Amino acid sequence: MKFISTRGKGSVTGAEAVVRGIAEDGGLYVPECFPPVTGEEFEAMLGMDYPERAALVLKKYFEEYDGEKLLSALRSAYQKFEGDDPAPLVRIDEGLYLLELFHGPTCAFKDMALTVFPYLLKEGCALTGVKEKLLIPVATSGDTGKAALEGFAGTDVKIAVFYPEEGISKMQKLQMCTQDGDNVDVVGVRGNFDDCQTAVKKIFSSEACVSAFKERGYLLSAANSINFGRLAPQICYYFSAYCDLVTSGQVKMGEKVDFAVPTGNFGNILAAYYAKRMGLPVNKLVCASNKNNVLTEFWRTGIYETKRPFFRTMSPSMDILVSSNLERLIFELAGRDAKLTKERMAQLASTGRYTVKGEELKNFKSEFYAGCTSEDDTVDCIYEFFTEYGYPLDTHTGVAMHVVEAYHDRLKKEFLEKPPMVVVCTASPYKFPQDVLYALTGNDVKDSFKGVKRINLLTAMKVPDPIKAVRYKPIRFKTVVSPDKIFDELLKFIKE
Ligand SMILES: *Cc1c(COP(=O)(O)O)cnc(C)c1O
């Protein structure tokens, strides 16, 4: 399988796409076509465990990787998860399911990809003959950073994480700032996630920066979801969830289902769209946003407008105005027109907006339902869901669940049938203990671990081991810089 840039330049292998992260012309790598999962393969997948299912899907994109090594890498990655199944599907009610993706080492869905990604990258370097040491700067809205740190800690890759100093939960900050490993750095940035992401992207596209690292023996790579190696492992759980629906007799093979995804950088839901393009029977993808509703507005009006107020919410991993991966969808729905995509991205960079009209906008609306919630509605939704089903949703999944309710109301109004719905749970409620406790009880606690304890008493949901472990670890990282100092921080880091 070859990969091309959304902005038109070049064609590379899967291994190269993973190692480079971002295309030379600033575009994102996309597969040259969507490899179908055949009926036979799908049937076979039903009898497989999660790593085997994932290997089947990944091998289609990473043909040059050794199949057996890939499978064993997947096995050891998912051994780091609590429980036998890294992505269990929970039946909540008739036609309503939760896909729990938070049983990994950092308690968010980012682990699904970032436990496998180091292997994809290392093997990619071997396959492409890259000899330099790797340096990975990561901009994070809270969860990617920790998952990337865990994935790479103790390897020979240098990884530096930049998080918005005021924009993440206390627990997320604790998780990152107590990270072990000599090859890691964690730095707070004065600004929001978009400031972090823009500053990091600038380093990638600056020749001066790239060659400064090169002189020192380092090659830059990316672990954000702009890297196809991050995206690919996320396609797998949509197939696996569907297999579980079939094997448990909830749906018949071929019957269409809906997926709802709490969305920020548009990586997770894009992976669902890729799964659909590979043949997964999907009806609609529900794109859920919090108060930062740039995507909802885009779907409604066709105007992507980033010049708007930025809100800090209790679902911080979705506090994003520039959703990088939307570029990949824009490219697909413009009929893979790289020139047009390039123009739009140039417009976005210079004016902060671009527009989609007519047939094209219709396509967006027929594939996706987009909705958003206020903070109050999310709180109410988490409370009501708990009262009804005894299940504590995290704040991000709470956003998705509320949008699902609105979506179902609309189906009812239009006398449309309601397909089975799978809501993707992106984080453990214990990762956002204060806000979740507030939603469940109305009580504010200052201490994260008090929140953890109270949620545990209230819900009997097991506290994940990684959350317990954080409590007694020393804080190792305290540096805070402004966005324009990120490059200097990186230089300092590789000198150490
Ligand atoms: C990253 C994240 C999201 C958003 O996912 P995207 O792939 O960026 O759209 C949602 N919820 C949680 C808990 C996350 O960590």
C-alpha cells in the first residue's frame, strides 16, 4: 500500500509514512485507496481475539511489515491492558452499547494506538534504513501526552510532551509530571492546546528547525494523530466492536450500526470513517463536541471558522478549535482533490476559515451527524445515565451520550428507524474524578484522590491500577514556557 499527501506531493510506503509523520508539503498521509475487508475475512475475524483482528486490519496498510512480528507486537501491547479484552463492548440497553477503550496504561483510548505505535515506528525505521536517533515533540490536550510517554518510556526515542498549563485536569497533569524514564520530557505551555499544536507543527515545517536537529543527529517524528501510524490501530476497534455485536447475537452480519464518538482533533471518528470505507456496515457517525463546537457549526453551515472564543471545559481533551484530521476527511469528500485541499488549508492558515458548499456539504451531512452540548447538559446527562443504568460516564463520553440523545430525538421526529448505537467511551471516569463526582452528586472536592475514592464508593467501578499508582509518585517535571520557547526546550532536552 502506498500513501499520498492530502496536498498532492509524493507517494511513500506505510513505513515511510509512519517515520515521517507529516508529508513534506505539510499535508497528511492518506492511503492511496481503502483496502476492503472481504466477506470471508470478516467471517474469520469473528473467531479471532483482539490482537488477531487488529493484525488482519493493519496488515492491509503495512504490507511490508512482517505479519508474525506485527501480531506479536500487538499481543504484547494489549497485554499492558487490564482484563482479557482491550476493547470490551458493554451492552447497556436494547440497541445501546458502550465500547470501553480506557483499560490501557493511561486510562484513555489513546493507549489503543500508542502502545502499538512504538513498534510501528521502530520497524518503520528498520525498513526504511533510518539510522538517526528519533525526537518526538508531542502537543497534547491531556491524554495523548501521557499515552505517548508510557509508550516510549525506556526506549531510545526521545520524547517531549507539551501541554497547555491551565487546560488539563489535575489528574492528567499528575499522570504526566510523574512520568518515569530518562528519555522523556514534560513541559507546560502558557496557552491553550491550539497554541501548543500550532507551535509544534511550526517546528516540523521549519527547515531551520529540522536541520538544527539533524546536525545534532536527530530526526523529527510525530506521535500525534496526524501520523497515520496512530490512526491505523484505531480503525481496528470499530471492526472488533462490530464482530462482538455479531458473535453475541446483537446484530446480524451486514446490519448497519451507528457509532458516536466524542471528538477533538477528529482522529478517532476519522478512523471510524476509514473502517466504513473498508467495508464496515456503518449507518451514521455521530460527531460529538463540547462547547467548542467548531465542528458542529461546520456541519450546519459548511463554514469552518476558527476565529471564535476558546472555552475551557470539563472535557479538556476535546477543547480544540483546529481539528487537524479534518483535513483527511475534506480530502476524501472533495473527491480526493489535493489541489482544492491544499487551497483550503492555505486559507485556514491565512484567514482562519474555509467553506464547503453544495453536493460536498451534502456528503458531510449524509455520512455524519454533528452535535454539541453545554457544560450543564453534559453534567445532567452523566447524572441521568448513572441513575438509569448505574454506569458512570467520564466527561467526554458524557458529551457523546448527550449528543446521541439529540440524534435519536431527530430520528424519531423524522420517523426514521433507530439503528443499534455504539457509543465510544474514550476515558475512565477516574481520569476526571472531580468533574465526574460533581456530575454524580453535586459535590465539589478539591483533591483528585478524594474524588476517586468517592466515585469508587458510589459506583463500585474498580479504580484502575495506574490511577492508584500516580498518588505516591514524585513530581519530576515543573517547567512552564511560552509557545515560542518550545524549540529552545527541545534543543535543551536533546543536549542533556
Ligand atoms: C483525545 C480524546 C478525545 C478526542 O479524540 P480525537 O481523536 O482527538 O477526536 C476525546 N476524549 C478523550 C478522553 C480523549 O483523550
